[in-house]
Amino acid sequence: MGHVTSHPPHPPSSGPTASGPASAPTQPASPSGRADSLSPSGRADSLSPSGRAGLATGARELAPRANLTTADNPWPLRLLSSKIEEYVSRMTEVWVEGQVVQLSRRPGARMVFLTLRDTDADASMSVSMYARALDAVLARSGAQLSEGARVVVHARPVFWTKRGSLQLQADDVRPVGVGDLLARIEQLRRVLAAEGLFDAERKQPLPFLPRRVGLVCGRAAKARDDVLVNSRLRWPGLPFEVREVAVQGSQAVPEVTRALRELDAVEDVDVIVVARGGGAVEDLLPFSDEGLVRAAAACRTPLVSAIGHETDCPLLDLVADYRASTPTDAARRIVPDLSQETSGLDSARERLRSLMTTRLDAEQTALDQLRARPVLAEPTSIVSVRLSELDQARDRLRRALSHHLSLAAADLRAEHARLTALSPQGVLERGYAILRTPGGTVITGAEDIKKGDLIEGILARGRMVAQVVGATRPVGSPGTTGSNGEEE
């Protein structure tokens, strides 16, 4: 039917008993919830007295069901209101949980009015309760009811026909204890952990020096000054994009969520810090809200959570990329210390200079030692030594070659003498001659010729021709005659 947050509910004197039927026929609620289900069976005799009275206005007969109305035959508003009231009156009592965002209790008033808001969605509804019943419930439980408290209400839905508003008529209010809230947070923690929202693989590293820091904090909160002052003490002039929001109460979750999304959309914001000082467990509950935790998990910009003290651990701490124990710790984590970095650079520069000097000295020493070597002090010395060795080798080679040539010449002369001694020419030189027949046959004996033969004689120099006038054969040779062996 809708919800009403702007006006307080009307007192009971203007309720259904004043404008609607005192009793209504028992009809099952329509599962679809459509307007035509507000009508009973559709017969005029099944309507309530006011419904039957409203079916006819003058001579016009009204439609028995909502889906039968037309522009020419509409329902009067009183009939629609009465049917809605009749439908709502059949609803049973219900336990509802929410957060008290407005509490109105005037001294001496019989009724207490409050606005109950859903803890996760933008939905609210007015609730009324007798002041005496509320006092009895609170006295019995020993609890206090205030704006921002989370409560469980036992109430019946009531529709006021004159204003067309729906509210809850409560008879019991129970503040939700811290133990119950922590148990619900633990259950939510297990669900989100099973989804992997707290896994280390999802966490992004923080930048060394962000261009701009986004800060979500309370309005005029000390946590804001802690982050700003300590960050700029470490790195002067660091730019910030600050969003001051409600950090407790009913508006904390939507405002912090909206601030996170705004800062995540700023291009030069390189890291976002959500900071809040310490407080009671109830004050830190918004930072364990499922919607806020999921919005933080969806951030593309690295997120630092600095909520409460070291012992506090809302779910935002688990999903953030870095959990700071305090806002001051967050300031130390998001930026480096300029003085320390400058000192570190100076030390590194000195170490580098010392290393370079040591290295250059070592290289110079090695170069001096290399230059001092004889081969570099007198580069031609190695060539001179080799030249001397070459001259000596050449002399040895020359002497050896001369000796070998002398021996070879002596051998050659000896061989030449022997060859000359054995050569036929040498024999001829000693006065001998070679005799041949005209046919060229060498004459070796007297039996090869006979008297009167012409023979050729080969001399040492030239030739001659002679005629045999006689030949003497050796004694005892065949064909010899006479006493002196001469052949006639």
C-alpha cells in the first residue's frame, strides 16, 4: 500500500471504528495483493453494510469489484478506503525489526508515536503505542528507548480511512541487545567471508604517494583532524577530498555509502580513508552494515578503514585493503614521512657516492698496476726479444743449411767421380775404342770379324773406319790354326 514518514499517525478516535465498518466478513487474503482482491465474492449480499450501501449512489449501480470499475462508473473514495481498511483488518499481528529514527512523546499524552526505519533499505513506517504499555515494557526489560536504537516491535497493521495512511499499532517494544547484534554481525561475517569479500587476493596495494586522498569522516570530528594534521605533518601540502557525513545513527549507512561512491568516481583520488573515533559497540554498528560493506568491496580505489580503536573490528575493517588501528595510524600509512624520505635519500646518496669512489679507486689501482707492467712500460721490448730470437734462429738455419749443402756437394763430387770412372766415355778417354760392324754390332772378340772386314771404331772424340787385315783368336778357341793362333 506504501509507507508514510512525513506525518504522525492520527489518534485512535479517527480510526477505523469511526469511519469504517465495525466488523467485516472473514475473507482469505488474496495472494496476489491486487486491488480487485479487495472485493469479496462480487455479490452485493456478501459486502459489509457500508459496502452494500456504497454499491448504489442515486440511480447508479457501482461495480462489485475493483477490476470492473470504469471511468464512467468509478468507485467513491470512501468505498475504496473501506475496502482497504477491511482487507488490512484481516491481517495478523507481526513482529517487525527496525531502527527508531523519530520518537515523539509529549508529557501527559496517552499515545507515543515513533517512526521505524528499515536498517538496510529506504523504507519507514509510523508506529503508535499507548504510553502506559510502553512504560510497562521498558520497566520490565530495564532498557531505554531513544532515537537510533534498534528495536523489535509487536504490532498490528492499521489503515486510517480518513487520511488513507497505514501504520502499526504496537503493544510490545523490545530493544535489540548488543549480544544479538553481534551474533547477527558474526553471521553476516561468515556469509561475506564465504563469498570471498575478505580474501587477501582482492586487496589492492596502497600507493606510495597518492595524488589526492579521499576522507570520509564525521562532521567536525576529531578523527578528521587526526588524519589531516598527521598526514600533512608527514607530507606538507597533501591535497584532500573530504566528505563529512553522519557516522552513527540511521543516516550513517546511506551517507557513508554515498560518500564512498562519490570519492571512488574522482579520478585523482588514489586512496580513500574512512575514519571514525572510538565509541560504544552500538555506535559502530553502521560500519558492519551489509550494504556499506558491499559498497566498500566494490570500490576500485584502495580503501583504508580507521574505525574506532585497536580492539574494535567492524566488518568494514575486514573488507578494506588496509586496516588502520586508529585514524592517526591511517595518516601514517597513507603517505610517507617527508623528513624520513629526505634523510633516506641523503643516506642513499652518500652510500652511492662512497661506493662509486671505492669502485673508481679500485679501478684506478688496477689500471696503475697494469700500466706498470714491463710489457706496457716498454711495449717494444717484447718485439726486441722476439727479433733477437729470430736472428739467432736465422743464423742457426743458415749454418745448418751451409753444412748440409757442403756435404751434399762432396757426395755429389764423389758420385760424379764414380760415375765418370764407370762411364764408357771415361774408358774412351783413357784411349780405348768401341768397335762395331757395319751393322752396328759391337765387336767383342776376334771371332766376330775376319780378314778384309770393314769395321767402325768409336773413339773418345770422333769415329774411324778400318779394314781388318788379320785377327788373332785366343788359344784354344774353336777355329784357331797354326802355332800362333792367327787366322789366315
